[in-house]
Amino acid sequence: MADVRDIMELERPPTPEITRETILGDKSKKRSSAGQKVPKRPEGMHREVFALLYNDNKDAPPLFPSDTIDVPSYTDIEYQQHLKCEGWTKEETDHLMDLAHKFDLRFIIMADRYDTEKFPKRSVEDIKERYYKICGVLAKLNGEKRIYTYDADHERRRKEQLKKIIEEEQFLLGELKKIEARKKERERKTQDLQKLISQADNQNETPRKTDKKLPKKKIANPSRPSRIDTNHILQAVESAGIKFPDYKNSGVSLRSQRMKLPANVGQKKSKGIEQILQEMGLELNPTPTEDICQHFNELRSDMVLLMELKTALGTCEYELQSLRHQYEALNPGKTLAIPPQLLSNAETETKVSTGEIIDVVGSPETPSNT
């Protein structure tokens, strides 16, 4: 600027005298600035977080970051002439607008910070409806053509419908878990049935060689089972019950110890045995005489066999119904008739004496008996 003034022949301002203070600065100013009160960092707050709370001018930060969202204001005359509303006082309306300005129209936070001690509790929809009605009236007074309206009833119905959809989804997820649990149970019972079938097949492998010596007429007639086949079936049935340990060669033992169920009998079967004994009116722990021990163990073994056979029967009927539905789906208009001798009295549901129900989903034509 001094060169420009010389060219234009203007008067130059006096050059300030260069002193030690002009170079190093005035210590008194530094002392005054150093004497300003510095806000103390709260206990437990990190230094980096505390540094973000203040800017260069040490002004208090806003509560929330916001865009250029403007909250309208009104005078007392405008409120008395245009903004009166039944159920809303001026004090509550002022409180609402103050919250809107403070929290930048975050209505959920506004409803949470609402002063319910002075004013009645308001929902988010009530707050938004009152606020946007005020904005619409003030916009009309200012001559604006574009006015925003808020439908509070529609918003309440929308939230109610959303709540119902969420509840329905939770219900469907629960039903899906039940279906998957039943599916796993059926798969487990199918595996148990296959074990019984394979066990019977293994026992039939050796006697099959003697079938060649039998007359051809007996072999050709499948409706009349031979004595050998019956024995094999009985052997398979007997092996499917409970195998009690033999204490005859184990030294001194109590007869009551013979009536204890083996460890391989699960809790489910044990409960089923207890339920059947109660239904039959028998004692759970009878007097352990020699005959009672033998017959009591045989009775409980037959009970377990009965439960396994009923479970296997239900699994077989389920497989038959599934095959029938698959056949009818692949051949529209045709119906696959299952012979009556392959079905029990309960086609869709087999109730075991233990209280367990095997859910077999049958066709609509199939009656449901329990």
C-alpha cells in the first residue's frame, strides 16, 4: 500500500516505530487472555470427546446437527386470531414450538421430552398434527400456495397395521419352528423304524436257506405265513423291548435291583411306562418276589414294545399318505386307494399311551380320530 500511495502522490501514513513489544507482543494482553476462565473437563470424559464439545469461540454446541429446517414463529395477536385450538392452550403451544426449535423437528425426541407434569401426555401423531396445522395457517397468512398437510388418522392406522404385520410374522416364525421340530421328530422315528426292519432282516438271512426245502406251494402263497417266518417276527419283537441285566452270576444282589430300568431306557419311555401303570391301577414299585420281578419286567418290556410299534405305525401311515399325495399331484384326476388293512383306526393322528401325539398331516378327506 505504501508503493501505491507513492505512485498516486498521496500522503503516506506515519510508519509505526518498531519496538520490542511490536515484535514479541504485549505481555499484558497475553496475561488477560490467559486469565480467561477455561471450562473444566467433566470427570470420566475423554479429552478428545471434550475437545469436540466446543469450537474456536467456545460456544455451546447445538444439541443435534441439523439442516436448514426453519421453525415458524407467531405473535400473540396471530395466535389469538388464527391459531386457537380446542384442547391446546397457548402455554402448551409455546412449549411445543420451543421443543421443535430445540430438537429440530425430531418429533420422537420431542414426545419424549414433553413436559407431562404441566401438560397432558401427547403422542407423536398429536404433536405433529398440531405443529403442521400451525405451519399451514401461518403459510396461508403469508400468501404461500404450497401448504403441507398432515393426516394423523392415516399415520395411526399405518402404525397399527405395521404392528399387526410384525405380530403375524412372529407367529409364522413360531409355527415354522414347530414344523421343523415335528419334521426332525418324524425323521428320528423313521430311523428307529428302519433299525427295527434291518434287525428283522438280519435275523431272517440265516433261515432263508431252509426255505428251499419247503414245498413250492407254501412259498408261493404269501397270504399264509409259515411257522418259520412267525418265529423270526417274534424274535424281532422280543429284541425290541427292554433288556434287563442278569444278576444271577454277579454274586449277592437284591431282587428289587432287578426291577430297575436300564440306563439305556430314556426318560420319555420311563414316563410312558409310569403313565400306563397308573392307568392300569398297578403299583410303580411292587413287592419284589421272584414271580413279580419276572412278570413285572416282562410287562414293562411289552409296554415299551407297544410304544415303539405305535410310533412305527404312525410313521408308516405318514409315509403312505405322503406317497398318496405325491401320486395324486403327479396324476391329476386320479386317486390312489390305500388298502384298509394297511391303515389303523386313526389315519391322521396316532396317540401313544405316553400322551405323545404324532402329527401326520393327511388329506382333507381323511377323518381325524383321537
